[in-house]
Amino acid sequence: MVRVGVVGATGYGGVESVRLLLRHPQVQITYTTSETYRGQKLDEVIPAFRGCTDLVCEAFSLEEAARRCDVVFLARTDAGWSMEVAPKLLELGVRVVDFSADFRLRDPAVYAKWYRKDHTAPHLLDEAAYGIPELWRDAIRGSRLVANPGCYPTSVLLGLAPLLGAGLARDVVVSASSGVSGAGRSKITLDYHFPEVNESMRPYGVQGHRHRPEMEQGMSLLAGRDLRIAFVPHLVPMTRGILSTAFVSLTRPVDQDELDGLYQSFYNGERFVQVLTSGRLPETGSVCGSNNCHIAAVADAHTGRAVVMSAIDNLVKGMAGQAVQNMNLMMGLPEESGLDQPGLYP
Amino acid sequence: MVRVGVVGATGYGGVESVRLLLRHPQVQITYTTSETYRGQKLDEVIPAFRGCTDLVCEAFSLEEAARRCDVVFLARTDAGWSMEVAPKLLELGVRVVDFSADFRLRDPAVYAKWYRKDHTAPHLLDEAAYGIPELWRDAIRGSRLVANPGCYPTSVLLGLAPLLGAGLARDVVVSASSGVSGAGRSKITLDYHFPEVNESMRPYGVQGHRHRPEMEQGMSLLAGRDLRIAFVPHLVPMTRGILSTAFVSLTRPVDQDELDGLYQSFYNGERFVQVLTSGRLPETGSVCGSNNCHIAAVADAHTGRAVVMSAIDNLVKGMAGQAVQNMNLMMGLPEESGLDQPGLYP
Amino acid sequence: MVRVGVVGATGYGGVESVRLLLRHPQVQITYTTSETYRGQKLDEVIPAFRGCTDLVCEAFSLEEAARRCDVVFLARTDAGWSMEVAPKLLELGVRVVDFSADFRLRDPAVYAKWYRKDHTAPHLLDEAAYGIPELWRDAIRGSRLVANPGCYPTSVLLGLAPLLGAGLARDVVVSASSGVSGAGRSKITLDYHFPEVNESMRPYGVQGHRHRPEMEQGMSLLAGRDLRIAFVPHLVPMTRGILSTAFVSLTRPVDQDELDGLYQSFYNGERFVQVLTSGRLPETGSVCGSNNCHIAAVADAHTGRAVVMSAIDNLVKGMAGQAVQNMNLMMGLPEESGLDQPGLYP
Amino acid sequence: MVRVGVVGATGYGGVESVRLLLRHPQVQITYTTSETYRGQKLDEVIPAFRGCTDLVCEAFSLEEAARRCDVVFLARTDAGWSMEVAPKLLELGVRVVDFSADFRLRDPAVYAKWYRKDHTAPHLLDEAAYGIPELWRDAIRGSRLVANPGCYPTSVLLGLAPLLGAGLARDVVVSASSGVSGAGRSKITLDYHFPEVNESMRPYGVQGHRHRPEMEQGMSLLAGRDLRIAFVPHLVPMTRGILSTAFVSLTRPVDQDELDGLYQSFYNGERFVQVLTSGRLPETGSVCGSNNCHIAAVADAHTGRAVVMSAIDNLVKGMAGQAVQNMNLMMGLPEESGLDQPGLYP
């Protein structure tokens, strides 16, 4: 059994990690931390866990983590904390799946620009694997440190990868929408107060969302050349789910058959990516609670574009589920272990 | 491996049964039927199943059911169909968990009154076990035919049972609320059209809901004497969940400590019922997707009542999850098999 | 033109007051205050007002209020503030509609018990009119100080009044549910964070909600004798609306015809109360945005009760709309002035 | 008083028309029709109207319309019906605001292609004014026949017009999202069943939505040259609201100041279009129930685009409110008459 710790176990990403790991046949959760709820039983803080676990919210300590865990999920997402802690955990022989952005960007200058602090562990940026297994599986397998990607980048890069890899993308515009759980459980502001969000849809971060450099880094890697993205995220009155709609100008005309073939062969054999064809389109309700990503690519001859839509659950494939998938690869477990459940519908 | 068939696999109760059974370690789903979607792959009808199953929607036939199944879930809920089919399945040696009301009421006259048709298999009414395991486990264990209870009766009877069993209930008033999935997937009317339901709450069935005789039958069994219930259900703009609030006049004063003790000892050791104390109250969001029932009983000295609140997921403990729990008991499997997952939160 | 001030104009009750008063043909809003947003234009704080008003959020001052207003809506709902301010406003010749609970309870000891502070203006408790016009119109007409009722008491008392007045109510149990706007705009906690509320229903305040003494005071006045209420409020994932379901044990059998007659004659001629008959039931979606209260009373011969359901918009008939109605009566304006609009449906 | 008839008064667009017209100071609603609810009182079909009107659902007849109305709102939206009826109404001297697409497209061949029927009144296509007053006010003023625009085209064209008029738009990509009321009240299918829509977001019509030719016609008129649009609409789990996000490649670099100036001067003095600046972004919750359109244009130097976001209420500015605005212009009434109310927030 792999011994896993979840640091920040009472945030939405931590809770979802615990939910998935409790059912993982090769994992034992040995350590759960929460500074806010320190000392309380996890199932008293999160009543959905009643009857399922005796775990307790503990304070975080490097020593305890090292003593009790083979892998630690750093599910705190505040920038800067992971780059202090992860190097020490690695030194102590603990592997790390980091949910924050600290190890996602290869270039420390880009990190500093977008997160407004200098990177304190730049020597690990090359080692850290960027954790989208369908795209960079080899780098993740066996690695010590995985930068778990942002939820938007996961949905966008999975959607674009076949076009980028085939050299077909000339220009990329993405409109994406997220459920409110993406804002987390600790940032309690008027912005996410129920009556403010309910029955309303709004864009945000139009002047530059922090996930943009992460997406452009991935796009450029996949395309083999620098690419920019016009990206607008929106908040939608639902709890879970990200839907990304990409409008991709093509370097040459591509018809629907070629598009279908390209996507189907690119994701052939992938357990967690389903390519929809024949007019079927993804919806977030169909991936709620599962690690799946549903993708449809539609040829728009009218404007010479491909329209690529992808749906994920932001807390699963966009966060905790992908973290489990990454951990499976890091530890040599079957990649789908603990993740083989259908989504919750309706 | 127990071979299970799900008849009516594309309704919400059937889908939820498939979702749970796919993860059940001692079960293989061998037969899924749907008249509406006959011939289509289940994961094309229900995209949440993509990547999880190759099951196909077949037409229902007694012979196929008998040949391929040890147990059949009759997840069609239209009154009258099960009482035709279940007797034949039993004759062919197939056990039945019936989701309809056909075998819930002991008295065929009561059935005829509320469902407006004569019962065609009254000889099975005594044999059929009423499937709330926490209350009637012995009758369910090893039985051939289980009447899977209604969602409201499950939540109400679990909430009332300790008071009824102790002879403390004098008069019972219940206000309950359900998410819209309780209306099913095939009854598509203006009543459940999104803009009509969204942002609105409404009572219904005030003149007499079909679940009332079912609740009164259970209450009377538990109390050992005839009891009536004043019951009003409501529709709430959410997909899953039932919250029942019972106001119980007591035969003698009962304080909070006695109430807590009564409920805790009644449900001591139960895997799927959690008693909340110390001011904690149930909420449906904490049992979404799980087979749990959260109950809190509060002493209301002001009016000499106990107020008992219980929350379940109408599609799990209120339907498919309880069906799996019943099947486990029928087949001698561990009762919690396939049901050990936490709810989906948030 | 009546000059009206709205103190606390950026809370939900204040915003709704401004919305209604902007359309009131005999009113001019002359003063809007907000400590939080002091100095900002109201339509920048509340974008729904863009293009509709040039009002500015000012600091509150007694002098300004007295100089610029004939009536002031005290739309701050924190207990204790109004009982300091209202007496001074009255002295300066300004009439007051108070949204807080400070002047609702006739007995200062009851106030002290439930709001945990001594009343500092007990001499005004007799003068203050309790503002449900359909029940206490004469006391409101021409008064200087109106205690605008709580949202639950409004829906419950309107529902119960005909039975109470006829001496038919023996025992009263009420289960009520509210949309989340009832929690206000300034109390930003995890409890009302979108992912915590959405897709979940929960009871609260079971041990004793502050609206209980207010309801019992009103019930006793209407019945002419002391009455208690068993009351449980619930939070429902919608923005606006209160639905109250009252189960009333009757002093003698009452059939549906008598019930219909009683309610229709009691509310005959009332512009803002509609009695539904013939099986029609109220729903909150049908009163959203309007000052209407929809009521249906159903005879439950099975348990010897009447079930009375009433629906209001908690921010209109439950707050700002009723305040306008009260102000109209205080100032001798037509009672329905500014309130003649249909609800927003869907 | 202008005498107005609403044909199709029980659909969402008809209901919203009645709601607005009931408050219109220069209008009397003299005729409401509904084939489905023929003979019933309107306030029994639509309980939100209780206490507000005695109108009755009548059958439609040309003679009655001509006898009782100066203007008729054809609020039935099924393609083909209006082009039969409108010519006859005009002949009888009744003016028409048509909610369907029958008179929106100038070219009958385009109509035939997208709506799959030949146009039977092509001689009226030139006469019919396309009813977005802010863009084509002069054509609407005094006209006999107005084609009330689609909801998506209204939001998109208002958002793009300043850029198009200034010759700055080179290429246009629009991602738009709508609440479910856009699907209407008579098309009751699984697609809009509450549990299918709730907590899910999905694209639709990707291969070509019928509003595309309407948008391109408007864009080309405004730009003075042919323009195409890449357009994807989405369905969002809310009742009202359209948010459109347009990514516009520019013919030359435009900074934020120039963009702000361009939009502010273009919409200077418009009562129903508010330009947001200084980082403020539109949200649908802020225009719910009002005839307003909130627009923000953001310079995206990173990709050389302008991102233009616009929010409307699909049933008001996107349908019934704009119809009233058009009628005001047709009849020489003040343009804002009956439309001066703030939105409903929250």
C-alpha cells in the first residue's frame, strides 16, 4: 500500500483527493492536515465523510509527513508555500504532487511576473513534471515531483493537443466557463456569496488570467513553436465543471472526417479522454464526479476554423483526480487505479 | 460473482443502479434493458458512462432475464408492471428487487385505492420484504422478493423509528422536500421544465400523496399500533436529495440527552445511518451520491415535541443504493459492498 | 411628493426598497446611506441601477435625514441600532419604517431574551405599529413608527390569520423555507458560499429562531389567547422566496368548502393577498419580485387538520414591498402605490 | 392610449410583454391570445399575474385583432406563421412587432435555407425594420412592421457595433451563453428537463445556429462590407440572461483609452446601453428583468484583439422589452416609456 498524505485536506481539492483516495485499492491515507480545523475529526468538518473515515485534521509538519507518507498531495493552492515546502519533502524522500502553480512554469521570470514573488526553488523547475498524463506521461512516470496543472489548462490543452501536434493551429481563441467550486473553500467573499452568483454569469480575469502563461507554455511545447492564446474565463452558477470552447484558425482546410480521425487516433486507448463524434457535444453534467474529459471537434468551414469543446470536472480531472492519476504513474501503479468510477448523473 | 440485471436502465433509478453496481466487487451487470433506447449502447444514451461500460440497452424478456441473471432490479416505476413480471421471474428462479410500489403495501385493497388498479399477485404481498435494512433486516436477508421503498418513506421511517419503537410518538406531522430527480427521466412535462422549477419552491400532493399509506403502514408496524401522518411534500430547485422534517408530539417529556441516547443506541453500528448531535443538523448536500442517512433529533420543550430531521439522496438511499444494500442481504454478501463511497461534496 | 430616505441602501432590503421607490409615483428618494460604500455612486455598487439613478451612498446623519426626508426606511437589520436612532428621528419629525426587530416585540423582556440586549426605547413599543397591513391596517395608518415585520412572520401570520380569527386553531406546526437572500448581503460566511448552499437543503435555528416570539405575539393577538408554534425554518438553494407550510389542528372539523369560504372572505378585496382554491397551490416562483402573497388552505380530514401554504417574496412582501405598503398607509397615499407590478416570471 | 394585442400571450415572450405593457402609461392591452389555454383567464395560466389583470386567453382572429388593436405583438416564434398573418394585419391597418425570424432576413433565399420554407411575403422584407433601436432607430420610427431581433443578435450586434462602425473589426469570434428561458415554454423536451440542465453547461448549434445569418447581415450593414462570424452558443443553468463574449481581431492597434472613448461616444445618451469601464465587467444578474445592455470592451494587446462582453436579459432587451421599445418608436411615444424600471437584483 502506498502511504499518501493530503495537506490542506479541508479545501475542495483536498476533500476531493480524500474522497478518491479512500476508494483507491493500493492507497492508504496516512496523514491529513488542516491549519484551520486542526484537531477536529475530518468527518465533523466535512459531514459527507461521516461513516467513511476516522481521519483527523492535523497540523502540518515536515517530520510527520516524512515519517508517515510515501507521497504527499500539497492541496493548498496559495502561491509560494509549496516552493518552500516541496524541496524539503523531496530531500526527506517524500514524493510530491503539488496543486499550486509553484512548479508549473518552467521560467522563473514568468512565475515572478504572474505571481508577484521570486521563485525560491528554481532548481526544481526542470525536474518537476507537468502533470497531464495523456500529453506528458513519460515525464510523470517515476518522477519525484509533479506540478498538478490548473483546471483551465487541463481542459484547454487536452482539447487543443491533437491540432497543435499536427501543426494545424494557426491562431487560438478560447472562451471557458467554470463552476464556482473553482474559487475554493477558503476565499469567502461577496463575489461567491450565493445570491451574487446564482442566476448570473460573468466573465473575469479578462486582462490576463494566471492560467494564460501556463496554457501558452503547454501549447508551445505541443506545437513546437511559440503560440499565444486569447482567453476569457467565465463564472457560471453551478458547483462543478469546466467547459472550454476553443476557436482554432487552421493552417489548411480540415474537414470533419479528418478532424474526427485526428482526435480519435490521438486519444486512442486513453481511459480518461472520450472523443465525441457524429454531432454529439460535451456537457459538464456528463463528467461530474469522474476523471473523464469529453471532447468534440467540429469543422467550421464557414470561417476556416475548428471549434473544439472540452468538458471536465474541475475538481477531478481538473485537480484531485488528475493528481491521483499522476501519483499512480509516479508510484508505478495502474494509471486508472481509484479512478474507474462513472460520473454522478444526474 | 452475482449476476445482476437492471430493467429500465436509462431512468434515473436505473442509471444510479448501474453506477453503483459497476463498482460492486461481487457483482457483474449482465443485462440492461430499455424499451425507449433499445439497441443503443448505454454510454451513448447516458454519456456519464462513457469509458466505463460496454453495456447495451436491450429489450426486456423473461427468458433472457432468467438465463443471464441471479437477481433483477425492476427499476421501472410505473405502477402495475412489476406485479405482472415479478411472479414470473420468481418462478424462473430469479430474485427480484422491485423499485415500484407494487409489493410495498401489505393490503391489496389499499393498493387498489391508491394506485387505481386491482393487485394481480396478492399472494406475494406477504412474502415480499419491505426493504429498509436498518428496520427490517431479518426479513430481507435471504428473501426472493424485496419491495424497495419509496424515497419519502425511507427518510421518514428512518427518522421516526427510534421514537416509534420506544412508544414515544403520539402524533406525527412531516414536511418533506425533494430534488427534481425524484420525478424521473421519462415524465417530461411543463412541471419539471427548467424555468418552471428553477428559483421556485412548491408543495404538491397535499390532498394525499401515494407515499402516505406506505409510511403509515411502516409507522404502525414500528409502533405496534395504528398511526396517522400529516404529510406534505415539496419540490425544491435542486437535482438530488430529500430532507424530511418531522414534528412528533410525545407521550411524555423527553429531553435532549434522552433523545440523543435513544437515537445513538438505535442506530449504533449501522454503517449507513449517522446520528448528528450537539446542534449539528443534516443537509442534503452532505449525503449527495452516498447511501447515507443523516439524522438529528431535537427536543422542543417549548411545544412538547421532538423535531426529527433526516437527509438522504433520493436516488441512493432513497432508491438504487438501498436496492444494492437489499440485494447484498438477499444474496448473503456484505451489506455495505459496493456502497462504501463517501458522498460527492461539494 | 413624499421625500424618502433609505438607510442601509446597499443591503438586499435597501436595494429592493430603492428599486420599488424609484418607480413610486408619489415618492422621491432624497437620501441613501451606506457606511461600507460611502461616497460611491449607488449604481456603481449595484450595477442593476445603472441608467436608473444618480443617487450616491452617503454617511448617515440625523441632521441630514431630518432635513431631507419625510420618512426614513431603516434598512439596516442589525439588532440595537434602530432603537438608538429611531427615537431621535421621531423627535426631529421624521417618520420611520424600521426593518430591524427593535420595535416588533411589545414586551421588552422578550426582546432582551432573544436579542441579548436591553431595550433602550421601551416607551415606543406601544406606539410602534406592527406592519402587516392586511391584519393591522388601522394601527399603521397615519402612524409615526412602523415595525416592519420579519419575512417568516409575514408569510406565517397571513397564512394563519383567518383560522386564528375564527377561533379554529388549536395547535400550530410550521415548516418554512427561505431563499438565501434572506441572509443578507453583508454576512459573508462559509454558510452562504455558493458551493455550500447550491444543491443542498438544510434546516437551521431549530432550537429557537428569533422570529418565533414575533409569530407567537401575532398569533396570540389574532386568536385572542396565548398560542405557541412549533417552527422550523430551512434554507433552500434559490435567491428569493419564502414558502411556509402550516399544519393546524382544528378545534372542530372544517371541510374544504368552509375553508375556502373563510379564506376568500377574510382576504376579500385585498390587493396583495390571493387565495388559491380548486387544488391550486402556491409556489414562490409566482410571487418573485411582487408584493403578493399566495395562500392555499387545504382540509386534511385524514388527520383533522388544515394545511395552509403561503408563498411570498422575502425581499418584497417579506421586507421592502411591505415597507412601501406601510409607508403608503402612514402618509395617506393609496396603499398599492408603487407596488402594482406583476412578479417576474419565469 | 395605444391599444396593443399580444398574440401568444402564454409563452415566455408573451408573458414578459404583458408584464411590461401592464405598466406602460400610454398603453392598454386589449387582446391576448393563446391557442393552448383558450378561454382561460390569463392569471390562472400564469399565476404571477394574479391580482394584476383580468385578461383572458382568446383565440386569434384577424378581425378581432383589427377591431381591437392599434399594434399587435406576434409573440409566437414558430417560423412561418407570421409571414402568413402579418401581411393581413398590415392590410387591416394594424401595425406589427413580430417576434419570429420571418422578417429579419433581407434575402428570402437565406430565409429559405435556414428555416426550410419559402418566404410567402418577400415584398415586405424591405419594408420591415430590423428592430434594434440603438442601431437603426430611424428605420423603426413610424414604421408599420418591425422584425424584433433574436436575443443573441441583439447582444452581439450591440457589442460589436462601435468597432464595426469604425472599420476596426477584421475578424470576429463570439462565444455566447443563454439562460434556459430562451428555449421557450412550449418546447418541453428532455433537453430542458430540470435535472438535465441543472448543474451542467453545454454548447449547441455549433454546426450553424439560425441566428448566425441574422448576425452577419447586421454586422455587414454596420461595417459596410461582408463579414463572417464564428459563433458558438451555450446553455447555462439559469433562467434568464445572455452573455456574449466577442473576440475581435483589429485592423490596427487600439489601446484601452481609445476603446473606452469609442464605446462611450457611440452609446452616449442611450438610455438602455451602459458602457462599463475601469475594469468593470458585465454580468447577466445585473440586467435581469430590465431592458438594459451592459457592455465592456477590453483591449487585449497580447493578441491584438478587443474583447467585447455584453449582457442582456434575453426576455427583455432580447425580446419583449425591445419589442416595447420598438413599439414606442413606431407609435411616436417616448422611447423609454414602460421600460424605466431597474433590474431585479439579487
